Amino acid sequence: QDKLDEGFAVLAPGRREIELAPNKEVEVICFAGDCRYAFTSRIIRFIAGPPPLYLLAYPETWRRIQLRAHVRVEVVMEFRYAPWPVEDWPHSPPEAQHKGITLDISAGGARVVLPEPVESESLLYLELDLPGWRKVHSLALAARIKRCNERIIEGKKDYEVGLSFVGIDRKQEDQITAFVFMQLLLQRRRRLR
């Protein structure tokens, strides 16, 4: 509802039986665009309305809650790619001559780093090898560029690109999903050591 120096105000629940005392800790979930955030805050005071409000302290930390349709895992892997002219899609894939690096992947898309910029909404042809428990799955995929942002790290310029897979078949989706869960399991085991 409002932001002040000491905290932020939220609309008080409509039912009278919910009264929150000052200094009480509360769990807060808020929506911002297509993201959801959760954090712990504390009640500073009640502000009688209209409308009735609670003033909450700004959080020290928060966590982003995934709202995606597919589970995503952070993983760095090399892949090959080429721009895919829209008039050739889906029948004539180009030769994948360039190399990129994944930052994360899901059955719905990936976040990657490319050495040169690409146009939003254009298509890429990707070839990537996903290690499985028993064998490596070589995938050939089409992806639509959702965003492309320049970045400079240690003086080196490259581009962070958000991709959404298009025309993916069920088998490819299952292979990527299996890879994602395998990576999540391996990462969890490494943290527990």
C-alpha cells in the first residue's frame, strides 16, 4: 500500500479476529510481475484506517519462489549453436558452428552466454550433450530468444541470453527433465559432504 522510511504498509486482513501485535514476526509473500518473493518481517504498528494497515519492517533477506512450469538447474556446459532463419524452421536446421555456455536449463528453456548479440524473438538451433546416468543424450533443439543482455566480466564482453525451447518433443523434454533432476541430486550430495 505504501512505503515509509521505517517500513512498508500492507492492507490489514478484513476479519477482526486477526489482530497482530507489535514486534510479532510474520511470513510475507508478495508478487512482483511474474515473480513471487517470500520473507520474514515483523509488525511495527497498526495504522487505523480507512483503510486499516499494518506497518511492517523491511526484510533483511528474501527468497524468490519459482513460478515456472519447469524445474530449472544451474549448470555450466558447452553447446553448439547457429541462428536459424525463420523461413527454414523447422525443416532445415543450420550447421551449428558457434559455441556457447549454459548457465541454467529446464525442459522449457535455458539461460546461456553467447559471444555475440542475438535478436529478441529470433530462433537459434542448438546441439547439446546431456550426460545421463547410463549414457549421454545428444539433443538438437530450436529455441526462441526471449532476451539478450550485454555483460562485461573481467573486461570481457559477452551476452546473457534467455531462451525458450520451441517444437520440443516429449522424449527431449523427458531427457532434459531427467538431466535436471540428476544435476539437482548431485548438487545436493556435494553440499552435504
